[in-house]
Amino acid sequence: MKTTTTLLLFSLIFLSGGGYAESGASLTGTVEDPQGARVPGATLTLASRTGGAGNTTTSDSVGAYRFDRLPEGDYLLRVEASGFAAFLAGDIHLSVDQAATRAIPLRIAGVPQQVVVTASGTPQSPDELSKPVTAIDKSDAEARDNFALSDVVDLAAGVRVQQLGGPGAFTTIQIRGLRTEDTAVLVDGLRLRDASATQADASGLIEDLLFTDTSRVEVMNGSGSSLYGTNAIGGVVNVITDDGGGRTRGSVLTEGGSLGTMRGRANADGGFRDDSVQYSFGLAETDVTSGLGGDAPFRDTNAQGHVTWHILPTVQLAARLFAGNSFGKLFGSPDVLGNASGEGIVNATPNVTFLPAPDDPDSTRAARFLTGALILTGQPSPSLDYSVSYQVEANGRT
């Protein structure tokens, strides 16, 4: 079985590389502000419209960028830079061994332009979609200091996020008023499932998901069952991992607050070997040492990463990982004592009008999850592409 699989992969790589020269096409140019000055450090993402090999890079110290070893086909180019509106170009066509040049004129920050993949499984601009898709990128989440993935999803219209308590409490996501299990949760287009859930959905994992090494979150309102299965009746939440690429860069965030709350996040992105290998990694943690009442601890650690190897201009192999480990103390609900009489507000008095929930030190919840995938994509011709993926999932709780 292993020999057959290996031969199949090598056959796909050979077929994909047979129609193109090793060099491939290239796209170069500069990123400029409204006055024509060069913009260094801009992030450029080139996505193939067929869903095949794409690329990410950053502009250098003089605002120049370069994409090499690209297969023939149509592309979407998205450019982001701090203080400027995102730029989107959807009219890029590259021929075999073509050396194309394009200057990118940025404008002062305004309405962002997005490239989304959830609606059809291939990159598209929003004006090409038949279903409403909200894309919430990293800058939107960081500007609002949203740390949990559920808080990021809550920014989308038509979505109800409900958390039954403080950090670590059971959290649900509902789209279009349908049931929790009617929302499919994806990581890079592949289903995230809870093996212990009766409907095989991700509802038991939502409270443990942090916004870690995520490029953007796409929320689609409308049925996506034809692409993503039975749990996508109401809508889809797709967590897109950062591709990395370009110059080496990173960030570190630490903050603290009341109730003994500390949280932090660290990210690193970049590429090497002329961006033929691109990577991104992230680590996030939330730690509540006391919590409400002084004895409601919660800890949640997430790790997320993505590595892409551009084997040939038409073939790329990607590996990604998303894992988490959490621990929290559980509390029951308080019991009402007696029958409320009269009208107006009845003051809540412990052991008089209600019986507080018992503080049981043995009532705890420990949970773990892991989802990883290997994805081989290729483009034997401009009108034909393929994707072969292998996914592993594991989760448990005690």
C-alpha cells in the first residue's frame, strides 16, 4: 500500500512538471504609495484561480517584489501594507516562461479588498460570489484585540455566538438561526470534527480554539453541503492558516488584566531558498489563575503552523498543524431557595434566596485536540489541476 501511494505521488509530480520548463513564469514589480514613493514590507499574495500552486512574498527595502517559478494560468494578486487599503488585482494571466512586470499603486486605508476560497473551493474576488462570505483578516482581529476564535467569528453578520459562562465555558456558533451542528468548521478547507459529538461536528471544540497563526477567517452564510458535507447546512467557518513567505518577520504580544488573567501570542513567518520553502508558526496561550469568585482557573494553549515546499513551478507540497491543550474548573448552576413573592427585583442573597453552586475541586475538564494535513497540489495544464490530501484528527477530554 505504501509503495502504491508513493508511486502515485511521483506520477502526479512527473505529469505536472512535464508540460512546463523548470524556470516557470515570473511576476515582478514595485509597490508604491499615492505619491509614487516605494513601500517596503508590503505583503503580496498571488493565488491561482484554479486552486493550484500559489505564492506569498514581501516587498524589499526599496519596495520591489518578485514571484518566480510560476505555472501558466490566471491569478489573483492581493497586496497589504500598514496604513493602506488592501489592493486586489484579478486580471493577471501568465504564459509559459513569461517575465511579467506590474507596478502596484496603493491607496490610503479604506474599504478592504479580499480574496476568498470558501464559497467554491478556489480563490475568487467577492464580486464573483453567489453567496455572502465575510472575510475577517488578522488586522481586523488584532485591532479589536480578539483572542478567541469565537470572538473573531462574532464579527461577521448573521452569526450568533453564545458562551455559557467565562473563559473555557461551552461556546456555540449558529448561522442563519439554525442549530449549532449545522455550522461546519474547517481548517484550510478541511473539516474539523469532534469524534465524541453525536453529529460529528466541531461544537465541542469551539471554546478551545484560539486565533493563533491565522491569516483570516471566512464565514459563509448559506448551505455549503455540496462541498463540505452534512454539517454545512447553515453555513461554514473556514480558518485559513497564514502561508508565510517573504522576509523573515515575527511578533510577540503579552497582556494581563483582572481576575488573574494573562494571555500572549507569538508568531514567526518567512521563507528561504528563494521562497521555494515558505513557513509560518504561531503559539497562543490564555491563563486565568483565579477567575470569578477567586477559584475558577482556566488555561488554554494553541499551536498552529504551515510549511509549503514548491517542488516544481506546477507542484507544491504543504503541511499544516493546529493543536491545543486546555484545562478548566467546572461549576454547576446555583439553586433557587423558596418562592419569590411580590413584585419588583428580589435581591440575591447567598443561602437565603439562592444556594451557591458547590465548589468541587475534583470537578475539572481537560481537553486536547490535534488536526494536521499533508496536501499535494499540481497543475498539469492551465485548465487542469489536482489536489491530494491526507488529514489526521485526534481529540479527547477528561
